[in-house]
Amino acid sequence: MRARVLVTTRAGGRSAPPYDENNLATHVGDDPDAVAANRRRLAGQLGVDGVRFMAQVHGADVAVVDAATRDDPADVDALVTQAPGLAVAVLVADCVPVALVAGTAVAVVHAGRRGVVDGVVAAAVDAVRRLDSGPVVATVGPAICGRCYEVPAAMQDEVVAAVPAAKATTAAGTPGLDLPAAVRSQLADAGVEVPAQPGICTREDPRFYSHRRDGVTGRFAMVAMLSP
Ligand SMILES: [Zn+2]
């Protein structure tokens, strides 16, 4: 089965500042009508009736959804589906969005600092493999880079103890975290293929929302679906 993976940008939606323009999140204080319009526009671009989001909690739980799933799953940070034409989406603004594609299953994952430590990436890979025993290919989307993500030294120590690849030094020479590198190492450890991709930093690239750069702001999406 063919799969599609895409990342939205800020451009082209109905949201007013500071959520301009294409905010897809309902939990950040934006006008619900604008978010609904932006979500309809995304579904239209994908050629589907609707896109399945989730109420993310920085945890490591995974939900499997199908065409009969009516509500967005709560308290999960990964969505898996085998339903052709059902788009699943993760919302981010600096955290790492990941898409997993297997032959008959796709997943999206929300991997922030907490999720990286708690193993959400491996949990999502396991969930995909329970449904499809073939190779899994990952796409790591735009996220804050190690030069931009400054954290207290104790926090860096905690994350690096769990995932050594997370260690970074910021442009200011202070302790940092490279979450995209951490996620890539976790994917490699799980035996997932991660094609070389240019790393896009959300804080440096104004096409994307960045919580670190903007504070109150919107969320963009990484979406995965099996072609109908
Ligand atoms: Zn950066």
C-alpha cells in the first residue's frame, strides 16, 4: 500500500495573530471556528473526510485507530492505523514529530523531552510491528535543534542518561538537548530505517510554529496516511 507523509506550515489558514495562520490545535487558545476551518482545509488537501488528532500528554501510550474511531484519543502520544484513507496527525511546536510507515500500517508520534525519556518512539514502533512484521521507515519532522534548545544542566543530565545522543551545546555555549538526534538514535536502536533528511529547526525557521521562540502560538501537524 502506498503511504503519504506531510508536514503543514503556518501559511494559508484562518487563524489570527499570534496563531497566524494555519494553527491546527484546539488547546492553545485560538478561535475554535478558525481551527475547525484550518482542519477542514487540511482534510480537503488530503482528499479525506477528516483527520484524526489526539490529546497529547507527553507520555508514552499509543492508540490504534480505525474508521470506526469517533473521537480523538486522549492521553496518548502516538496514533497507529491500518485503515486506508484515514489520516492521523501529531501536533507540535518544537517537540519532535515522527511518522512511521510500514507496508500496511502508519503511525505518528509526539516526542518531546518527556516522551524521549519515557520511550514513546519505541512504544510506537512496537505497536506498528504488532500489526505489520515488515520493514518500518521513519520520517523525523521539523523540531527545535540542539543549538537552540537550552535546558538546565540537571535536566540535560537526566535526558542524556536515558539517551546519550540527546547531548548538545547551545549557540550560547550552555547545556542543550538535541531531541531530533535523540529520536534518530532511538529509531536506529529499534531497527527502523531513517533516511537522511535535512534537519529543519522550528525556532530558526519562521515557516513553523515554535513555542520557544513565540510563547503563545499555534501548532503545526505531521500527518501520515495509507492511500485509499
Ligand atoms: Zn535551532
